[in-house]
Amino acid sequence: MTIQVDARTPLIAYLAEHTPAKWIGRTALMKYCYFLQTLRMVPLGYNFSLYSYGPFDSAVLSDLGEAEALGMITETPLPTGYGYKIKNALSDEDMQELAGRFLKEHKADVDWVIEEFGGGATSDLELDSTIIYVDREEREAGRKLSMEDLTHRVREVKPRFPESTIRKHVEALSDKELLLAIES
Amino acid sequence: MKRPHRKYEIRCPIHGFIEINDWERAIIDEPAFQRLRRIRQLAWTDHIYPGAMHTRFEHSLGVMHTASMLYDAIVKNSLEVLRSELSYNEDGLRRDRQLVRLAALLHDVGHGPFSHAAEELLPHRDERAEKYKHEQYSAAIVRWKLAAVIEGHDLNANYGFLAEDVAALLEGSSKAKQGLFWRDLVDGQMDADRMDYLLRDSYHAGVQYGRFDLHRVINTVCAIRPAGEENGGAPRLGVLEGGVHGAEGLVLARYFMFTQVYFHKTRVAFDVHLRHALKEILPGGVFPKPTATELDCYLAWDDWRVLGLIAQGEGGEHGRRLGRRDHFRNIYHTPEVTERADLSKLEEIKKAIGPLLAAEESATKSWYKTDKADIPVFGQAGKLAPLSSFSSVLANLKMNNQVLLYAKPEDAGAARKKVDEVLKKS
């Protein structure tokens, strides 16, 4: 009998399967979900808020736990350091059965996120997602700010990144027209 | 005569004496905070565990106390990380200690009646799939109801806080700047909230499941900077290797409290009834938004008001069931770790039960759900690893994704018969 699961759980398996990296980790998973919801307006229903390590919602980790319990993914700790390897455990047929309806509507969005942000260093994902978070805060408040101001605001949250690095990321995201609060 | 430096002590069944300063006392005395005396921590849990009558008021004091102990331990254990990674000096640390105390004290001030049981009736944010969370109400109350007492107290001359500083830390805004690091103490996997509620809920419910070695965890908590390709490198909270079993106890306490108290089948049934009764009672079926214009209306909602309306018959059928303890009956549950085959069987059972199914509740949707969070451990020679690498128990602990099915008491016998028929066939 067909089972009913929230599309967010097989989505994790899809992201793990299609990432250009060797595997997906928890930080990358969190940021992909943030980009999907914020940049592509995919209605995942997460409620992200900002931490020193970027936008985060513990519900993503709950979904990861459920995906593991339902045999959709496997997760193993990295042999060295603090981190995990998340790998897809679904066959193509099962993926289609569990996520088919969601992917029919949002596959292009998911693939876009993987294309734009997959394969980058995790620290880049953390920085890009923080820049977008600050940009959306300003946009929601109806304010505009310059690239210098945005760089400065992000550096206040992440003082360990050099200003030049943050500025480079702000410019790259702006060039891709992913920032909405930047003064034209 | 003003005595801004006077200290006060409040007795607490969990922590002994909780010390507060004159500024914190003034905040506690505000009506928006006193409202927490009228919001029970665990909703209708007293119908299963009669002692669980405690409120968000005493919990909030406990969280402030626990957050202070954690803060002091992190500064003691990780001063170098705080100085090098977050540029803290002594003044900055003194300032942020008070900021963390205020945020911890006020983190739950935005809770609706009966705490999490009502959270599903918070409205959607405009044009978004996500709903408001109580943290956003807490931040709004800090901004619009507590700004005068936060900004105007004489002790604030030493800090220069704006209410916005507290609100930014509570809701996770970039305006909290590098102070966002401390957000994990208020809302994270090693937060003071969790540490206090596990011990307090356990104490009042009269169970031992939520107990863990609080002081061992506190003594070993530290700030670390994870490195490696899976991490962005931002500093975060962890424990020293000596705290592995303390932290393991914390995770297990949460697991046991979930299965034995928070996701107890009858407690969950009462949450269902409360949710439906509130839907009947609230204008439009949802709470007011956390905006300047609607906040007073929101703050007028507390347990007393809801109980009064239910007593007057305003809660409909579900209000009546609450009043008479005529709750839905659990007729089937999947295993605590439900697999796909179990979900398939669940669908068969639901089909067989048909209209006799009154409610379906999943552990993954519970506000107390466990997750895949893991605590970084700072081991020998600076080696970092997840807590589950040190604990074979945690390495094998899977998330509880149990599903519970309910029928009305008058239908429970017939529904259970249909469940048995499906189970006998399989």
C-alpha cells in the first residue's frame, strides 16, 4: 500500500544523491533547504533563524532523523573531525514513489540550488546563507543598503571572515541577482 | 530611596536559591511577565501525572539561572576561543552575560495558553509557508511591552541596552551581531531551556526519566571552533571529553521524557482536544499576530481565560470532552522507530477503520520531538568528534517517529476490533 510521508524527507535523499560533492553533510543540507525556501520560494514550511553558524532550523535535523528511520538515507560520522556523511538509500523507483509529486513541481528549483551552491566549501555556504539572511531582513523591513553596508553587517555576525572575502561573496550574489535589498 | 544594586533570592525546587538583581525583579514584576504564572508548562499533563501543575513562570527563572551557570563555565573553559574568534574583552563578556540573562528570562514570555499545545494555532506569516513561533511573540513583547523597564532601569546605565538587543538575540536577528554565539544557550541543543525543563518537568511529574548530571554538563561545557570540510568553522558549543557521559545523560533524558511524558498517548489526546477547543474559541480559529496592533489582544489570552470559556461551554465538543475527561482513546500505535513497512501497515489499518478514526498524531510533529542533533566533543589533543562517536548508545539511537491513532471512546471497541482484524491477516 502507498505510504504517506512529508516530501521534506525524501527531498533529503534526493539532495544527497544529486550533490556534485562526494557526499552531503548536515551543514550543506541545512543551507540547501534554506536556499530552496528563501531563493526559490519552495514551500517547505521551515522556520529559519540566524545563529553564529548561519540560518538554522532544528526541524531540518528532525526530518533527517525521520529519513534515516524510514531507510531513505544513511548517515555516518566522518572518520576524522566533526561531521557526517549523508548518503541516499532509496532506489530510483522508491524515490519516484515517495517524492514524485513534489519533484514534478519543484525539481527545477532543487536542481538549481544544487547547480548554484553544490560543490562549494561548507564555509562558503555558511557565508552565502548569512549574507542572504541579512539581505532578507533588510528587505522585510523595507530598507535598502549598499554593498559596503551589507558587508559590514555580515562581518558583525561573522568577525572571523576577512572583509574582503565577505565583499567578494556579496558581489557574486548581487551579480546573480539573488540580493533584494541592495541599492541599485 | 532607590536601591538599584540590591539583590533578591527566590526559592526554586530545582536549583535552590535563584538570585536576581533589582533590574530583573522590575522586569519580572511587569504584567507581561506575571502572565506566565497563568500558563502551565505542560498543558493538561496533570490529567496523567497529577503533580505537573507548574508554570512557565518558574521555568523562566530556572532558565535564567541555568544560562548564567553555563555562561560562566564557557568563559572559564574557553576564554581564548572567545577572545580570538569573537573578539571579546572583559567588558564585552560582562555586558553579554547580563544580555544572556535577560534573554533567558524572557525567552518564553510569548507563549500562548497551555504552552506548546496552542502553538499550532499561531497564524501564518504573510505570504509564507511557515507559521509564527512563540519566540517571535517573545521578541515582540520585549520590543513593545518591556522596552521601558529594560531601557529605563538605573542599572542599564552600566550596559546601555536597547530592548532591541534582547529581542534580536531571542529571534535570531543579525542585529545581535557576534552575540549570536550565545543564542545556543537560549535555543540550541545544549540550551538552558532544555536543561531546566527536563529536570523541572521530571520533578513535578514525579518521574525520574528527565534527570541527568546538570553540574557535570555545566562544568565541561565549552566553546569550540569545528574545523574540516563539513564545517563552516563558526564557533559553537560543545563539551570537554570529561563531560561525555553527562552530555549522553542529557540526550537520553530527553529521549525518555519524550516517550514517557511528552508523547504519552493520553497526554497527546488532551492536546488534540485542547487544540480543537481553542479553534472554536479563538476568533477566526487563530491567535492574533505578534504586531504592535494585535499584541495586547494576544497577551489577553492565558490559561485562566481559556478554562473559563471552556467551563461556559464555548469549546464545543472537544471542550466538553476536556471538562469531563472523556478523551479520545488510543487504538493503535506504530513502533517507536517506525519503518516504511510499518507505515504501509498503518495505511491498511486507517483504511479499515475508516470514519471511526478520530485523530492521527505523529511524534515527528510534536513540539518536543527529538532530532538528529549531536554535540561536538573536544577530545584529547584537540581532536573534535561528535558525541555519538564516544557513545555506542547514542550511535544506535534512532529518532522516535511513532504514529498514534485515536477513536472516540464510544467507537474505541469497534475500531480496535478492525485493527485486530488487519493485524491478524498480516
